[in-house]
Amino acid sequence: MPGFELFSDLERNEVNDVLDNGVLMRYGFDGMRKGHWKAKELESELGKTFQSNHVQLVSSGTAAVSVALASAGVGAGDEVIMPTFTFVASFEAIMMLGAIPILVDIDDTLTLDPKAVEAAITPKTKAVMIVQMCGSMGNMDALQDICNTHNLLFVEDACQAIGGTYKGKPLGSIADLGCFSFDFVKTITCGEGGAVVTNNKDYYINADHYSDHGHDHVGNDRGAETHPFLGYNFRISELHAAVGLAQVRRLPEFIAIQKRNYTILRNALSRVPGVTFRTVPKGGEESYAFLNFFLPDAESSQKVIEAFKTGGVDACWNYYHNNWHYIKEWNHLKDLKSLFPISTEVKKGLEYLQTKTFEQSDSYIARNISCLIKLSWTEDEVKDRAEKMAKIIKAHI
Ligand SMILES: Cc1ncc(COP(=O)(O)O)c(C=O)c1O
């Protein structure tokens, strides 16, 4: 991560194709396009990458989560179980549908603890959404079993995990629906963009229509298309899709670089007493977009993070007090600061956040350090960085 580090003529040529024919919209204008359908081509490439029957591109990863849930019928008053460690998009996308995010503890995989999920199920629970944070995954089999037993929809937010696999299957293609982000900082970027991935044809058709004002996409006269149901505009543009098309073809190259850089860092840190790594479930392979490790306690991780900053080691974070990624600082959610009135059902459904504590999540996140793996580093730069990081950690724990 991120794919923008290696922009090349491949991306430029795809964008120029779009500018040359002038059609920036993904639907219609058949006569003008000179055969260029970048969004359609990207959907087809992603279908191969994710070994999935259906892919619907949308305008962002946040939109992908809303569209995925809506496509499976999740809406007002439904509860969606999600982890405490994620990105704010998770609860935003759920609440946009009038549904209620139910936050539960993570375990040492850094995402949903199956025991916490099971304990949070109520008659209102409609879906479980795992967030495959920082390029790795949770215990997919246990979570799938829970969903099967309780007849719940299983959704994967794989926005940070493109290229990772579990038992040979791409992350994001395992649950009923998978969601991806191609925003500016992701391994594959469109600038802004996202995708919903599924093998369920009905969900796919719903996603296709819902993300384009409910259009049925029958025929080639947009004005004459019918609207089987209400929708919104979550379309991606041809310009964004063009960038993504060039990038997705380079995914194997990007993952190989991430793996090389990750492995150098991990090998160096493995030799430092007191450093342990997040658990990757058996059969899983990370995307190598981040290296996540734990230090023995919260104090040492704070000291190390500060020393990384002053010592010139960038792109490493402790998320305990991070405004984007962890429940601790999400006061706008806890206090329900909304520009518009929120339904009584959602208000009531979120009252638990006033009192609920997440000690188990705290214990993992406070001790965790998460390091972004860049694509632009040379092998020598990574070796240098690895040495520096090991030295700093040894000096501070
Ligand atoms: C785990 C996760 N989910 C969803 C999103 C939202 O993606 P986007 O920025 O494309 O809306 C992000 C973005 O960082 C993310 O990290």
C-alpha cells in the first residue's frame, strides 16, 4: 500500500483512452465511446481476481458497505454486528440505512472475536460484518458457523485486505457479500472507488440497480429504463475506473513487493524479545499491506511509537487514541452528533455505547503497533528501517 506510489504509463494510457472519447460516465453514450467501457472491464478483471461471479463497482468503500447491506435487505432497526477496531466508515455505512451498529470486542486476530459476536446476537440481529483490518483476517470458519446457526448475513469488509487469502480464497470473496475500497491510499487505487463482490445473483442485481438510482439497466436508452425500486447514486466514473483497471492488473506485482518488504521487517522484529505478532488464522495468508505486532504493555508501545517518530521511522501507528480507527475516540458516535434528526429506534439501539466498555479490545489495541508497508521502498531501505526499528524497540521495552 498504496498503489499510487507506482503510477506509470499503464495508468496514464487507460485515463487517456477515456479522455480521448470524452465519455466519463459508466452507463450509456454507446455511440461516443469507441468501445471503451472501463468500469465494465474493471468489474470483469475484479471478478477474476476475487474468483467471484459478480462485482458491482461503486463510488467508495463506504458506499460499498451500504450498498452490500442494502442489497441483502438490511435496513431500519436491524442490528449489524461489527468490530471495535475498524474505520469510521463501518458504522456510518450501517447507520445510513437506518440500521444499528453493534460494536463487539476483537481478539488477537485484530478483528471480530467469535465469542463476542455470539454474545451480541439478539432477535434484531440481521448481519455480522467482519472487517479484515490491516491486510489480515479473523476466524472465518467460526464466524461463518455462527452466521449459519443463527441465519445471519455474513459480510466482509476487505477494504484494507485486497490480495489476502483464507484457505486459498481471496479475502472479500468468502462471505455472502464482500466490500472493497479503491480510495487514494489503498493497494489498488482509483482515486476514489469501491466494489461489492458476491456470488449471489439477486444481491448483485440489487447492488447494480441500487447504486444507480434504481435503474434496471435494460436496453440502451437510460431515459426509458424503469426503476424496480428506490436507489441512490453511488456510481463510479470511467476516469476512476480507468486508473483502477491499470492498477488491478498490477496486483500480483504489488503483493510481491509488499511481501518482500513485510518479510524483511518481520524477520528483524522476530528476533527482538518481547515482540509478538497478530494471529493469522490457520489457512490464512495476509496481503502484507501492514505489519502488526504487539509489545508487552501499553506503556512500551507508547514509548516505541514516540521513539519511531523522533527516530525517523514513519508510517507506524498505535491506534488506541486514533480518531479514525478505534472506538475510544468516537465521541461523535457515542454522543450521536448528527446534522439531522436520528430515528428513535437508532437512538435507543445505540444507548449501550454510553456504558459499555471493551477491555479485551483495549488490551490488544493499546499494545499494538501497526506499520504500513510501502511499495516504493527499495530492499536496502527496508533493511535499514528494519535495523532501526529493532534497535528502537530493544531500547524501549
Ligand atoms: C476498513 C475500511 N472500511 C471502509 C473504508 C472506506 O473506504 P472509502 O475511503 O473508499 O470510503 C475504509 C477506508 O479507509 C477502510 O479502511
